[in-house]
Amino acid sequence: MNTIAVELKTAYPTNILEWTHKPFEKFLGSFQSDIHYELGITKPDILTSAFHFSVKVIMTYRHQFNGEVFKAMTESNFEIGYCHDAPTVEFLFELVDNATFEFARIFHSKVQGTNLMHHKILKPKVNDLRKSIQEIIDYWDAPAKKFKESGGERLSRFKNLPVIPEFKSYNGNNATTEQKILRKLETGQEVSDEERKSFAALDKFYDNLNAQLTVLDYKSFTAQDIKDFRNYVHYAFNGHCLITNQATIAGHLFRLVVNENVTGKNETVNDVRFLTYPPPEKKIVTVSVWAPKRVRTFTQYPIEHSEHAAKVNPEVARGLQALKLLNQKIDPLLARYMANYFSLLAREYSKPVAPENHFEYMLSAILSERIFELEDNNPDFNYDFISYPSVGNNYFTRNLAVKPSVADTEFKIVQVIEFEVVKAHYDRTPIQSLSTCCISVAEIKNYRETWNITDTGQIIWE
């Protein structure tokens, strides 16, 4: 049986958004008409397996001296059902054609007895609109397209990690059973007893996954293992737990880079473009100090499920307490699911990692990419950064993983610090100080700093 990729479910009545028709005298002389379109599309709803497509038809008449003498705008909306593939240009063009027909019907009805009664509305041509429609499709299909172009495929098995259960499988559909029930729980919709039983069974999968990840030998990964692990993670974490809060940056952010890793030379950095991302011994390192360009709030994805961090970090403790209070207000099934999910994330983001085993960061890096790729209709879930306790500073402070576009547009470098690491002492307990001069886990030399950074990004060392 062939599955229909997309189909029109509902064509809603066309609405008139604007209608301005100036007196006949304003039309005397030379004028020209124009008709154009504004297209819109929503992200798919996994519960209804549908999305909405809107077509605004805008027609104007412009006089050479009197300016705009006529303007009409209508909007036609369509509900479209889909399975998994993106709509085609030809499918959406038919809806544009339908919207144009409705506009023409309204136009000829309203201009009867006026100077425009004999004017015709021409049918649109697919080639004239192909580029605009394709841009809409590309927006709709961007996540799947990016996944495919990166060589992504969903793997249900990887080494000793648990096999992806049927409940999390797509099986040719646009959403998994887990995703649909999770959305129901998040939006307060009714969940059947059978669905609750199946959803609760996921506890065992996540418990097993958490346990196996703690003993996964990242050091042995081959290039193929890295690719396969990424594809497995996309399947294992295809149910998103979205939580958010608003934060204001008070003070500064600090980012450290090893100069040789970014410039290829163990020499001073003189351009801020190199200050992008623990230092080895006998290497020059640079710390960039960042500040917001303006006072504003940022949307953050907080990873606060760390009881150990909560004991030493008051901010984490408050965040964890807020999550516990939230769990008391939501469905217990959802609360347990979220607790398992965020406990796993908290362990991954805050686990100690030896400097020589950077592959241990792989899972948190993949999950960070996924969080930043989210485009939700609710702006509260379009994240600016991810916050989590800093294991390198004994959880006293928090790390922020900032979305690259946010770092570029919303922050600026206000200070640059440079020093050479003579000997590292990572076994020491860091001195709890926010002073930029307090470097307690390494012996350093040749310390210097500057606040002189030009508008073009040049660092002036004095």
C-alpha cells in the first residue's frame, strides 16, 4: 500500500484583511496594477500529523501621481495532513492557485459597478512562484534535511547500549508513540491507561541507558563509532523534555582557549576571532572576558538535576527546588519521566573528564546541538544558552554553552588575559573566587591583560 505523503484536510474560508478603493477620479491618467503573494507555513503538529499553510494575495493599483489608489489583501488558510515527506512545489502551488481563485471571486463581487469591474485577475504561473514556494518548503523541512545532509541515519543499536524499543521507533511515521504521549502529557490532554502503561515502561530503558553510558569506553571509538554513536543518540533522545527560564547576565563571562590550538602557533593572540573555545603545560593560553552589549533577558535551558552541585551552589539549589515544586503540579507520569531525563543530562554535563579523553564530552555536545536547533512556536523554548554546574570549579560556578549566533550578536569582548602555564595542579581544590587574577590550579608566568580592543577586533597589548 502506498502512503500518501501529504493531503489537503481542510480549506478554511478566505478572509479579507484589507480593502481600499479610492474614488474614480484618482484613477484618471496612467496607473499600473500588481499582484503578489505572502506565503506562510507552520511546523508540523505531531499529535494531529498536520501543518498549516497560509496564502496572502495582495493586489495594488498605483497611479503615477496619486500613488496607491487601490489595495486588497485576502488570506486563505489550509490544514494539510502528512506522513513524513515534505510537500512538493506543485502541491502547494495548487493551494496558491485556489487562494487566487477565491481572491478573484471576492474581487469581482466587490468591484461591480465601479471603474474596476472589467479588470481581470490572472492565474498565477508555477514558475513565477517556484522559488518562493521552495523557500517555504526548505524552512519546513530544514531539520530533516540537515539530518540527511550530515549523513545521519537512525541506529537502534550501538555497542552495549540498550536497543531502541519499539515505543521510540518511527516505523515510517512522522512521530513516535513516545513523542505523541509526551506532547499529550505536556499539554494536559487525556492519556489512556494503555498509553500510560507503555510510557511508564520507558523508565527501564532510560535507567539502563544511563547505567551503560557511565561505563561506555569512549577512548576506543573509531571514526565510524563516532558517526554511529551520533546516529544512535538521535534515536535514543528523540523525546524532548523542554524546560526554560529567563536569565539576566550580571557581570562577565569567561572563555579560555589554548593559543596554539586556534592559531597554530604558541604565540600571542592579536585578533578576537581566535577567541572562540584545560590548558596543557608550557603553552600560552588566553582568557577572553565577555559582557552583554545591552541589558536584556536570555532564554536558557537549565540543567539543574544535580544534588551534589546543589549542596555547594545556591543557584543550582534554587533551580533544583523550583523543578521539584514544578513536579508537584504536573502529571506524576510526566514528572518521573522528566526526572529520569534531566538526571541523565545532569550527570553527562557535570561529569569529571580527564583532559586527554575529550571524547567523553561527545554526548553533551550532541545534545547541545539538538537543543539549539529547536525551533518551537513558543519563543520561550528557542534557547539562547544552556546552563549547567561547572565540575572543573567544584560546582561553585555554572558553565554557559552560548548559541553561536547569540554570542556573535549579543555579547562583546571587554578584556583579554594571557599567561603561560608552567605546571598544572588539577588535583587541587580551586579557590572559590571570581577574580580574574585568581588562578589556583596551575603555576603560571608572563601574566598580562588588556582592555584595549578595537572595533575591528584587533587586540592591542600594552
